[in-house]
Amino acid sequence: SINKATILLSMLHARNREWNLPLNGERIMFTTPRQYAGKLSSVLVDAGARPVWMPTVRYIPLPEEGLLTTQLDAALLELSSFDVIAFATKYSVLGFWERLTTLYGSPEGAQRVVSEAKVKFATVPAL
């Protein structure tokens, strides 16, 4: 017996073949955070893909105290000892500037320290 889901899948496959979509029928797993999953899934479907979302990344604020914060603060206080700082996500950029601003009292103080340090910035895809 044929159910509605079978008919719908048949129609989608026929549409993908007819429109010759670039990701026609490809199953694509993606690990983006929840807030981006819906949009990316829609983009993939529009390209003919069958997206599968597997949430493996969750962003949380840096704790006010603890080993990680202590290590980050120590590195930020020695910013001029680095040649390049590479950021993997926009959240790492935001966290960097937030913590630097806290350490130096203001956005202007953070900007001054960065300018004086002459450190270069990069994103991971650019490396």
C-alpha cells in the first residue's frame, strides 16, 4: 500500500530530477548550533539535499572564575607576545572582545591594547 509520505517523497524526487538541483538527493549531515539549523536546513532542501541535523556544538558564556578564565586572562594580558590570533567562530570573536573589554575597562581600552600589540587576526577558514 502507498501512504502519503511515499507519495510526497516520490513527488520531491521527481521535482529534484526535473529541476536538476545541485545537491539532488544528497544526504548532508550538519552540526550547526540550533539557532542556525532551520535556515541552513532550508538552504540545503532548496538545493535538493536531504539534510540531517546533528547538534554537536553548544556555546555557553565564559565563567567569571575558573582555570579557563584565568588562562585566557593571562594570555590577553600578554597580547603582544602573539603574532596571530585565529578565531574559529563569530562567538570566539565576541568572547575575545568581551573579555578584553572587561580586562581593560572599556572598548576603547581594549582597542588601544590591540593596536599597541600589533597582533594579526585571522579566521580558521582563512588559514
